[in-house]
Amino acid sequence: MAAGDHRPASRIAIVGAGYVADLYMPSLRTFPGLEIVGVWDVDPVRLAAFARHWAVDPAAGFADLVARRPAIVLNLTNPHAHADVTRAALESGCHVWSEKPLALDFGEAEALAALAREKGLHLASAPCSLLGRAAQTAWAALREGRIGTPRLVYAELDDGFLPAAPHARWRSASGAPWPASDEFRTGCTLEHAGYYLSWLMAMFGPVRRVVGGAARLLDPGQTGADHAAPDYASATLSFDAMTARLTCSIIARHDHRLRVFGDDGVLEIDEAWANDARVRIRRRHVLRRRLIDSPFATTARPRGGRHPMAGRRGTAAMNFALGVAEMARAVAEGREPRLAGDFALHLTEVALAMQAGGDHRPRTAFAPIAPMDWDE
């Protein structure tokens, strides 16, 4: 926001009233201090249904929406529109929380980040699960040396054989269809890699090298969309002092495990999307002449306070508003949001590199970010 513009940081405007917006609304309502000043969508029928279901005020257009003086624009449009909507919001003097990815082209993402800096605004990107209880508990366990020095990570984001799922019948709370064409066209890597990639970045720093392979294995007829994006990608991510292998697909059996292998044991999580997922520690022992990982796992307990939970099953087990709420708090406190700026740009560059395949040395980096303190 421009100097002298003192609009409250809690004022949120939503652009995009589709399937994902219905996931955000229950989460936003777990933070009573956030005020939704309006919503707009290019589809008037969809806008009316969303506004009626959630009892929010529909805007007559984008200009009407930003005229309501939101501090933050929540960009929940389809991926191909992310860059244009974000640019318009920044030009209007608003901070932006964007659904992933920031842009489908890295040059475009860089230009948006530069525009935000030029205007003294914050630009952050989903996902926000890093700010959730499971990720923060795992991060604390690593800092405490619960498994010794971390050496290697295996991270899986396989979603099962999605073409066979009944996704044509999936509807959100206000009746929006699951955006199958956008999902398949954007690709599972850009849609999902960030869930664990953001965790690894926070815990181990910037990715210094991405070496991987990506492939389009499904036929267009299987997805109902002429998708050009890979439906499988796997990459080795090199950090300063640790290496990770991250795999995404919509073909292999559903598997969202994270395993961090250290000198003294293994840290395990079964589900990236659940903020309350159990964080297990298996210590390593020598039994007679054998080296074994303990069959009995201990549970790492959360530290400090707890953030609001939005639900208990599937994607509802993730509070989608953690990032927006943290951004609003950061704006009010005059500091950089944890997931904004260089962090968001690096996340975008690495995810795009994974989807492209090959050998890539990122030119972006970021300063270390602080763990959450829910007692603040």
C-alpha cells in the first residue's frame, strides 16, 4: 500500500469464486479478525451462487472490488489468470496472496515480484501448509536433533490414478465443479509440489540444484483435456547440506508420505494436506549384529500454541487461510510475510524446473524464515 494509506490489514477481497474459493471460505472463518469486503468472478452465475452460499457481497467488477479498499487481494482464479489478476491487484495498491503457481512462466513471476518490490507491497504464494501444526512440529523435531543430522529426504505426492476417479461428479460447497481441465493442463507438479517443497525450503534453505525427469504418460482422451503438462515428475533437489527426492504424479497409488533420514533415525509423516498429521520418530538401534530402525515410533508433540483447525478429512483437514492470516498479521506489524517475496519466487522457480525436467541451477534464493509462534 502507498505511504499514508492506512487501510486495515484485515480487509480481504477475493477474486475467483470457483472450486478452490469454497475450500478457502471455511478456513477464513476460523480467523474472526479477517473481514471479507467482497468477491468478484468473471462468471456472473458462479459469482451469484458463491455470494449467496457464503453470504458475502458480490462486486460489480474488479474496479468495484478494489474500490472497497482491501489491504489484501486473495487471487483464487484459474492458473492461466493468476499473473494478470495479481498484476492488476498490485497496480491497485493491494498486497496479494495468490494460489499456486504465481505464474506459468518464470519471467512473468519475476516481473510480478519486481512490481511488488517497486510498489512496497507483498506478494505471497500458496500453499500455506508449512505454517500448519504438522510441518512446524516436524521442523522443531529436526532443530532439536531428534534424528541427528538429516541427510536425505523422500517426499511423495502421488494422487492415485486420477483419470479413473469420478471427478466429473465432484462439486464444491456452493456447487462449483472440480476444474478438471485446468488441473490437467497446469499439471500435478505445479499444483502439488509446493506442499512438500515449501517445507523443505524452510527447513533446509534454498535449493541449489534441480535434476529430474518429467513425462506426459496419459493420453488426452484419458483426461478429457488436451493437456501438455507432465503428469509425472521426479527430481533430486540439492540443498547446502542435504539432498531430497520429490515425486509428483496422478498415476501412481495415492501416497503423500514424507520421510527424513538422519544419522540417528527417521522422521515420518503420512499426509502433507492434514495440519494435524502425526509426526513420528523412529530411532535407529544396533540389536546384536543388526542395524534396525525401531518398529515402535514415538510421536513428536506440537510446541507452543495451536492454530485454528478447519476440518478433519481430506483437503478439509488443511486450513487454507493460514497464509492469508499470517500475511495480514505481518502487514499490521510492518514486517515481511513468511511466504512472500523471495521465498515465493524461489518456490515458483523450483516447481517450474521440476515440471520442465533436466538439470537446473536456480538463480533465486531467500533469507531464512522464522518458525511460527502461535502465542504471538
